[in-house]
Amino acid sequence: DAKTTQPNSMESNEEEPVHLPCNHSTISGTDYIHWYRQLPSQGPEYVIHGLTSNVNNRMASLAIAEDRKSSTLILHRATLRDAAVYYCILSRSGGYQKVTFGTGTKLQVIP
Amino acid sequence: EPEVTQTPSHQVTQMGQEVILRCVPISNHLYFYWYRQILGQKVEFLVSFYNNEISEKSEIFDDQFSVERPDGSNFTLKIRSTKLEDSAMYFCASSEGYSPLHFGNGTRLTVT
């Protein structure tokens, strides 16, 4: 599996935007970029995914660099409930999508 | 919104005993997974299951572990003879295939 690199931790003030970076310089052409998060004492939760174009959903936006070697998860207005570990994961296309978790970025939201 | 449910939420067992962790995946999903997370560590892949057979397993998933989909709705993980180091959160997940994984909230297994 291609590797991703994320900062160990980040802080954000409540109600401000948060940009969580991820580097994936060895990404292959068929790798999708997935983001999951894990709230305290809960299972991982899917956030968003994309291949080449920027993506938006109700939870977040995903900005993908033109060369696909990096991406940024954007939370438009951080809330206390967004405090979690955020995982950037590359997953091959196809019917079976095992995801391999790294250590992620622990986001702390300050009231 | 449909969700993956896991039971029990907490299981305590003695070393050497067998445990079965149960999961009800989302009903139209075809792919099923077990992961575990030892306290303070990463979420680790154990096994994936499709079409009533294991499609991939990790090194952790040794002969002590088995999975089964006994009745078309439940998906179970059995540990035959638990060890202290099996203490962890166990997460079940399911997916349609060309879609993200949906995880349950886990079963905390404590082996004493």
C-alpha cells in the first residue's frame, strides 16, 4: 500500500476553518484518497473520498493537488464534536476496499 | 441512516476461554471486515470476508481466529483460546464494495 504522511496533531479554535494536510507522494493512478475519522470511544467513521477532482459533502471538503501527491481535508467550521483522529488513507479502486490505518492527525478543537 | 451494530459492547473473559463477537452489518452490504485496536495503538486490519469466504487476512489473524456469517445477517468473530494480548477494541465494518467502509462502535474485549 502507498504511504501517507500526516502531522501527529493539530489545534483549531471552535468555529474556525481547519485544513488537515496529507502527503502521498507515491500514490498510483488508481488510488483513491479516503479520509476517515475516529471520535473518542467510537469506531472509525468515513468522511470523504476522491480521485482527482475536489470533492464536497455535508461533512467536509477534500482538496486534491493537481499532481495528486498531496491533499487537504477542510472542515469549514470546526465544532467541539470534530475533535477526533483524522486518517488519510489511499485505497485501490475495485470492489474490495480494505483500508489500512496509520497514526493519523489528532485534532484538538479549542472552545 | 442504517448502521453496523456490534454486541456485546464489553466482554470480559478469562485467558484460555473462547469468545464470539457479533456484528450485524448493513443489510445490502456484501463485504465484511474485522479490525482491532489495542489501547493507544493504531486500528489494525484482521480479516475481510466476501461471498462466504475469507478474501484477505493479516498476520494477526492466526488459527485462533475464525469468522462466520451463519445466517445471512450476523457476522461473527471467534477467538478460540483467548490470550491476555487479545485485549482490545474489535470493530466490525461492512461495505457495498465500490464504497467506503461503515464501522460499528466496537466491542471492548478484556482478557483477564
